[in-house]
Amino acid sequence: MKIFDISWPISESMTEYKDGKSVKFNPSKSMENNGAREWQITLGNHTGTHIDNPAHFLATGKTIDKLALNQVIGPCRVLDLTAVTEKITADDLVPLGIIKDEIILLKTTNSFREPTDKFTYSFVYIDEQAAQYLATQNIKAIGFDYLGIERNQPDHETHKAFMQFNIPIIEGLRLGTVPAGSYFFVCLPLYTVGLDSAPARAVLIEGLEIK
């Protein structure tokens, strides 16, 4: 059994969406002064690897504490789309045989960027038609390898295509070392109440048999 940690490492120097600087680590206790170490952590709820639930863009959408965990735990497929240079379209996805109740993770050239690089505005993204195609295949969740799944969409059409079907969106995955294929996926958001999104730790397990 092999485990891939596909989470974005959180640090004060990490890449943040559009070069934001929300992450702060402030020591509240030190070994020298208190005989123990303790830190105050400040970060946004869309920092690094995180899960967007429908409340992010839908007025009556479910908040992250209402997420059914079986949507983000279970068998999944990593699909290699590293040949895509700008955006993922429905034409890129149709030949891959998406089926009902799959958790789908999309690997692109985004995964080859360093986790502390400056934010890349020209990242590969998922266009609206591709999102609509995936949503109508009744997938359980969609995972993507950058800090956003869309760009230059004033009405956030890609997000809403998934959210209207109550499909959680996992952003900020790191898939550079992960071969395409089938895995067991675990991605648990922080149990925050009433928020639209929460940071998460995501892993892929290769060779795990569930009986």
C-alpha cells in the first residue's frame, strides 16, 4: 500500500490565490519563555487545499459542515490532462469514460509548479462546458490541481455548474508525482460550522482493498 499526500503545504511563503498574503504563524508560547511551543495560525478558509461547498456561490447552498463525507472519501480516478495548454473542455473529457459516482481528480501542468511560486494567472482551468459535462455524469466530487478551477468568469459559471448538483469542489491539489489511475481518496475538511469552504488534508492510497 502506498500513500500519496496531495495536499498543498501551508506556510507563510506559500502560493495564495492572486498573491494574497493571509497566512500568518505567530508564536504565542516559546520553549525559552514558557517551556512549551504554541502558535496562533491565521489563514483564509480557501487557503491551499480546500473544499468549496455550494454556499460559496449559491445563496441557499449547503455550508461545509453539511457536506456528506462519503462524497470526499472513496474510490477515485486521477485523469492525466497534462497535454492541455489553456483550458479543459468537454471534448477533452468525453473520451475518458466518466461514470456515475466517481470522484474525479484532474491532473494538469499546474501540478508542476512549486507550492511557493508566485500565483500564475494563466493557470490551466476547467471551462463551463466541461464542468456541465462532469456534473451531468453525476460524479461525487471534482478535484483540481490549482487554487481555483476557473478564471475570468464574472458569474462563476464553472463553480455553479457543479454546485447546482451539490458536487463539492476540491481545489489546491498537488498531483505532480501521482500517475494517472485508480486510487482510494480521503479528503477531510476542517469541521467548521456555517462557512462556505474549509481547508483540508487530501491523500491518495494505492492498493487499498475495501471489503
